[in-house]
Amino acid sequence: MSGESNRLTDGGRIDRTRRLSFRFDNKTMYGYQGDTLASALLANGVRLVGRSFKYHRPRGLMAAGGEEPNGLVRLRQGGRAEPNVRATEIILYDGLVAESQNRWPSLEFDLGALNDRLSPLFPAGFYYKTFMWPASMWPRYEAVIRRMAGLGKAATSADPDRYEKQYAHCDVLVVGAGPSGLAAALAAKRTGARVILADEGAEFGGALLGNGQQIDGRPAIAWVAGIEAELAGAENVRLLPRTVVTGYYDHNALVMLERVADHLLQPGPGQPRQRLWQVRAKQVVLATGALERPLVLANNDRPGVMGAAAVQTYINRYGVRPGRRAVLFTNNDGAYPVALDLARAGVAVAAVVDVRARAPIGWRGDLDRLGIELMADRAVLGVVGRKAVTGVQIGKLNEAGNAVVPGLSRHIDCDLLCLSGGWSPTLHLLSQAGTSLQWDARQGCFLPGKARQAVRVVGAANADFRLQDCLNLGADAGNAAANDAGRRRRGRGPHKPLADVEPALTPPRPIWSIPGTGKGGGKAFVDFQSDVTADDLRLAAREGYRSIEHVKRYTTVGMGTDQGRTANINALGIVAEALDVTVPQVGHTTFRPPFSPVAFGALAGGQTGPLLDPVRRTPMHGWHQDHGAVFEPVGQWLRPYSYPKAGEAMAAAVDRETLAVRTSLGLMDASTLGKIDIRGPDAAEFLNRIYTNGWKGLAVGGCRYGLMLGEDGMIFDDGVTVRLGEDHFHMTTTTGNAAPVLDWLESWLQTEWPELSVYCTSCTEQWAVAALCGPNARRLLAELCPDWDLSAEAFPHMTWQTVAMGEVAAGLEARIFRIGFTGELSFEINVPAGHGPALWAALMAAGEKYAITPFGTEAMHVLRAEVGFIMVGQETDGTTTPDDLGLGRMVSRKKEFLGKRSLFRRDTMRQGRPQLVGLLTDDPGHRVPEGAQLIAGADPAPPQRGLGHVTSSYHSPNLGRTFALALLQGGRARQGETIHIAYDGRAVPATVTGPRFLDPGARAK
Amino acid sequence: MLLLSCPWCGDRSEQEFACGGEAHIVRPLAPEDLDDRAWGDYVFMRRNEKGLHFERWRHVHGCGRWFNVARNTVTHEILAIYQVGDDRPELPE
Ligand SMILES: [Zn+2]
């Protein structure tokens, strides 16, 4: 191949003054601004662009748009590489790099092509038949299948580009900027409606870009330019070229993918590569056009077999001649203007083969003048040539179209076969929107059924193929859609331009597959991307498949990245014929989003890395960071897990922190606890209904531990709530449940108990909380609050006071709760969030003489477990009642509360429920994993009856050994027994104990 | 992606809401008088309608208010939006 051997010297919408260099499979080539990669490859004489999925057959370009099944390439390199991009949708730019896929070692010589020779081994459903047994071999089969039958390879390094999302609202969304869509958008725009016009192409005009039609006496493309200018100048219109609508969801919510910078070498500064739009449209106009179907005949996948309309587009839009000597084969009128355009472009047109007995009369004069032979009532029976078309075999079919009439066969040399098998309206989006499709036997295609959403379908998508109809009905639809959205144009109706007179249409002859010449005639492909042939579909029918949904899954027809855009209708027709039923009886498969593949990057948008989820930090976070804290995420919060010193192992650090709290003094940041301010005259009554225990008797100044249940009686959350005033409470929740608890409270107040006057407000982030714990806690606090009596008598356990702290603590006013979670003497000091760092610093500085030790969540867990305090989410799992945890005393018998009745259901009262126990392994150094199952015997071999599981497991420096909490069936009655903890194929013996391992006694008073 | 009209805020996308399941389930006034089955029906049993369904929604990422919705579960048509505590509207099945 030498340069752009197939480029026409003039014509097309390419800019011949702007030459672009690109590389395909490491070969440098040239194209022009306005090319796609596909048109540039064709211009350079490249016919072979890929190998097929299953048989590795050589494949060339067939289409010019998004329906291209073969021309999938890997675009760009490194982290920007993107596999499976259709060459027909890649806008050429200078420096573009692409390579072919699914070939090894090279495109020209591919070892996988052996699959084609071995193809009797690869019938429909061959995966199911061949690789079913033995199941243990699957991993090996899969590896082979993946290597041999695959598509492109994804990039392995991070994508350096940015992706973003945008929301939009409009009165009318017009999908597709062909003649119908432009007419609709213009009419809607002139009513003042807010209009969005999206088209997947780089240029507006749709089919007008590729054919030579006229509007209002000028080339149609001039009309397009005029309309585009008017729309672009309007404030109420947003034009989105290079934007494919991929999803149509409920209530007119649509998703669009805008390829912002895919047509550039790389995105400009601040520019995203792609933008995902979520649009809510009052009205939608679908002007999505139609797709030309190929005809199914032997070896119809050889490079050089192309869609007739695609060929017309390559000639007229890109100035490319896809061959030197062409044969056209058609069952409708679509191929005729293509034949004329080919001849005008200097391609020798050997014949127009029309399978209809009556070919249309209107084109004859032109064909004769150009010396093109018209062969009516004939069919192309098969393609000759292996890596490229070298000729076709032509014959006559019987009236039913299912057999070849012998003796009339003829060979014609050619390098290009243009197929036109009729047109399928592009109704994927409409189907996604919940509209059923109606079969039209005369035209051999599906038409829109009754729409369920506010949507109109116009133009070729509605099987209106004549330009004048598209312009008229498009304008009407755009105007009506705007009216329905509440916008009206005074006076005149929409402007309707005039198209040139087109020849009358002769009805098509639906024919789903061309009978072969018999004996090894070659594969007739239906789905080119998934490598499914007509014989595969017939085999599926013979094997008993009746529903098209089953045939699809068995043969994989329509399951490629193109969702069978060119395959589905032919497949339906072939299956219907094989089953001797009508097409509607076979049904059609459901279209699901996305219409066109969407990269994960676009779906993720900006929500990657640290922006995936918000991170919440406490006011004292900076101090923790400066002092070596290792953080763990708790919900969205980052909490210090521990503060290991330089060179200190994590386990040693946790031990050190745990010991410090029991022997002297520790300090923990408890700011993340959920906090809810509850106010109102009925607040105490409300808490009484929410918690299992009584709240009306709690005095102002008191604190109380509460348990909350779901209506199913299972523990939902716990925490200490304090009474700030007669009508005013401060509730604390577990860190992870702060939002769910507030939701829970709100739902009861709003829906079931509107008579209660109570207001709940989250104040989690308004308070910084420092938990001072340990035998020296009171001594230190007294130094910070010299004017305050902190004695056990003046400030007893489970009370709170507002304390004016002294100078050492910067004179802060604090709410101090005498509560704790470690069993030691504890004060939880609450100050307004902004004062948290000052409070923390003062405590750390003054606490030095007591070797005050900041401790993290892990030491806190050890400390609370040592004294048998449960943790929601650890000891509970949504199936745990208060009694299961030995908290039966928390449950009031006297009053009603949420979930109470469920505690008296048969199942919650039965004997043998899992109950909280302690476990001490025989080996005091052995720490079992949390979640390990409990079994009775020492032999771990299955089958086993599970008796429960380990809920918490730690090493305790205070106990000098490991210990665990567990839920064990009937556990409270089994204290002293030995059970076994099973994990990793072993059974570790342990003694059942009570769930409390340590009692600080008097020092906590 | 439904378009729901919050009675307080107006038309908003489904993303701003949380569905709270079937509406018009009234908490028994005297749970202790119910047998296990009747209480279990209240706690666990929910309708699974194909067609007209009355359900609770909350504008959780907005005003935070609960309200009721009559929705066709097949077509997702919203047939009515009304306040918590109001009776079911009369609607054709
Ligand atoms: Zn609202």
C-alpha cells in the first residue's frame, strides 16, 4: 500500500489543507482533518483491521458509524489506552496511535485463525457443551478461552485524565441531529423552549453528511449549517456534538456521554476527557435514525464486504473510495443511489444485484447512462476471496427464497461488495424507556409502539425514510413537544423546508439469509462481532430453543459491545424461519443501557481516590497526626487506632496504652460519638418509647445508659443520654450509627407520633470530646478546675456538670460527663468543637506528671472488653436481643417501648439462643480470630454443628493473656465447660467463662 | 430515576430520597394484646404489589420530611403524593 491510494482528489467534508499523521500497528500513515480513523485507514488502502472473536477470521470495516462490528481497536497508549473503540467513531487527530486487537502474533499472520479451520469444533453453545466437565478444569479452560477469544486489553497503569459529571434540565431533549432532529430542535427553539440537541457525531447533519440530497434548492449540508448557526446563537439551546445518549431511564431521565477531548491528542488544561450528563427532560424527541442491515450470505465477513450506505458515506463525506470494482446487492431501494455515487467517484460498478423480481423503475435511466448492469431477481450467493473480496458468485433464488435455482450461476470479479438488507429503526433508547416495539412485516422491521413516557419518535427511527417526511414530521414533533412542555410559539406553525423530489419507493423483500450453494459454501455471518452464523442459530432452534432470549444466551448473538446492532433483526428472522413461526412469535430481546459502551472513568467522574467518599476529621486530628497516630476509618471518620512510638511495634503500643489507663491515666478523642440534641415538652416520654429502660425518672444532671431496639426486638444501638434540663436531653450514639439513629427518631416523630412535641438536631460536629480515664483522672482534672469540687460525693458516677475550668485549661467552660467506657474512673469532657485542640493540649501538658497516655480505638476495645462492655456491631449483628447479651435488666417490664413485644415472641424466648460468654483459650498466648466458629469436639473435620462464634478477641496486658467474647448457644449455663474454636482446619480448646474479666473496684469510684 | 415531587420542596430526583417501604402500616396501640402471628404481620409482612402501591418516601437529602406516594410499580407512574396521616387517595387499580 502506498499512501492514500483510495483518496478521491476532491469532494467530501475533509480539509485537504490540514494533513494529519497517525500510526496504526506501528505504521505511519496520513489522513485529513475531518477523517475518522476508519476513513483514513480506508483511504490508505487498509482492508484488514482485526481478527474476529471466536474464529479469528480476517475482518475489515463494514460500517461508517457506531454500528461497526469489526473495526475495534486499542486507542492511545499507556494509561490513556482504551480497548474496543470503534474506528468509525474515532475522530482523527495529528499524532493518533492505534493498534488492532485479538491477533497474535500479528494481524496478517494470526495463529488463532486455526480456530476457523477447526470450526466444526466450535458450534453454537460450544462453551456449554465442551467445557462442562469436569468442573475442576474450568479455571484452565477459562484461561485458554480468554486468551484465544477475547477483545482488547485494558490499560494497566492509572489514567492521567480527568472525567466529570454534569446535571442538566430542559424542556425538550432532541437525540440525533439528522434532518428530523434538526427540524425538531429548530421548531422547539422557536417556541422559546429550553432545548438540548445531542448527536454522537462530530458534525451535525446525520445521513445528510453522507448523501448528496438537496433542501430548499441548495445542498442539504448548507441547510444544516444554517440551522446549526441559528441554534448555536440561541440562549435557550445547548448543542452537544460528540455526545451519545446511552441510557433512557424512568421519568425522562437520560444519561449522555460527551466525548469532550477524545478528538484531541490530549485534553487541554483543565479540560476533562469525557463528561457524563444526567438530563431530566420534560419532553424527548428521538431522531436516532436507522441502521442498514447486512445480508446474510456465505463469507459475507470478508474484508471488502460493506454496507451500501456506509460506502456512500465514505465517498461523499470523507472523499474515500473503498474499492475499485464494486457489486451491490440489495433487497430494497437503498443501494441504487449508492451505485450512482460509486460510479461518479470513479469506481467501476460491475452490477447492481436486486433480489426482488421487480426492481424499481425510477433508477433505470441513471444506471443505463452510467453503463451499470442491473440484475433483477438475482442474489449474491457467496463471496470469493480469503483476506479480501476477489469476486462474488451470483445466482437465482426460488420464489420462497430458500433454495437456489440450479444452472443460472455466474461469477463476477470485484473487490467491493455493498450490501443493503433493509433498514432497522434505531429504537434501543425507546425500548429502554419501557416502550414495546411493534413488528411491521411489510417493511421487515420494528416500529415504535405506544410510548409510556413523554417521548416522540421521528424520521428514520420511525421508519419515515423520505427526506420531506423527516423534515415535516420532525418540525411537528419539536413544536408539539415544546407545547407539551408549556412553550408555545405565537401565530405561525413551525417552518418546513422543502426537499427535492425523491423517486417513489418500491417495497423491500425481507429475506433473512441467502441459501448457499451447498457443500462447504462458507460461513454466513449474522453477528460479526460475536462470530455467530446463520447455521448456529438454526442449530439452536433444532436443539429446542424457542425464546429469542434463550437463543441469544446460547449462541451469544447480540451479546457483543455493539449489542448486535446489525445482527438482531436478521437473527430474529432466521430463528422465526427455522421454527416456522412469525417474527413477533419469537419476540425480541430487551435493550438495556448503555446503548454505547461507557468507560468506568466516565461513570466514576471526579469521585476517585480521596474524593470517593468524604473524610471526617475531629478537631484534634492535627495533634494526633503530629504525635504519630495510626488512623483507622470508622464510617467516614478517621480515628486514631494507636499512637506507636518510634520503633515500637503496633501490638506493643496497644499494650502500653491499655496498661496506662488501668494504672495511671489515658486520654482518648471521643469526638466522633454521635450526638443528638433532643428538646421539647415530650422529650422524656419520647425517650421512654425509644429506649428499653425508663427515662422519666432521670433527674436533670443525670446520665443514663440506654439500649434501642428495632421493632423486631434486636439491638439497634446503645449509648449514654444525659438530661440537660426538664425538656432537654443530649443523646450519644455509636460512631457509625449517628445518622441512622437520627433517621430512626425522625421517622417515629414524623409518621407515628406526630402528637409528641419533640425536636431532634444532630450536634455531633459541634462538640469536641476528650475522655480522661484512669485512676489519676480526678487528680488531674482537679488541677485544671481548681474552683470545683470533683469528689465522688459532689460529682458522682453517671452525672454531669457544667464546669468553669481554670486558667491552666484556658478558662474553658466544659460539659463534663462522669461516664466512661473502660470501667476506670472517667470524665468525658465536652467543649465547643473549636476549643477541642486547646482542651487537649492543656490535658496533655498538665497530665505529664501522671505519664498521661493518649490511647486509640484498639486500646479502648481491649479495655471495654476486659470489663465486659458490649460493642454494637461487634457483639450484636441484628439478631441479638438484650437478654442474649445478659442485659435483661435494661428491659423495663412496666412500660411500652419499640421492639418490646418482639422480646416475647416464641423465638426470642426459646432456650438455647446464643448468649454472651467469655472464652479463655487453654493456651494463654493464643489469640483466636474474631468470627471463628464454636464447635463442641476437638475434631474440626466437617460436617460440624456450629454453636456460635467469637465476637471479640484481644491480648490483654492487664490479664497477662488473651481473652475473647463470644455468642454461644445456651452459653450462660455452660460456664466452666470446654468448647472448641474452629478456624483454619484446627480446633482450639477454650474454657467458657463469664463475660467480665476484670473489676477495677474501688479505684473507679 | 424517578422524579418525585416533595410536598415541601417540589420536583426532585430520586437520588435525594429514601424509600421507606409500604405506607399505611399503623403501629398497634396495644402490642401486648396481639398474638405472635398478628405482631409478626405488623413487623415483617409487606405487600409486594405489581401495579398500584402505596409507599413512604423521605426527602432525606433535602428537607428530611416523610410523605406518602402512590406509585405504579410496573410503569413507575406516580399517581399521587400526599401527607403522612392522610387517607389513601381513591385511585383506579
Ligand atoms: Zn423536601
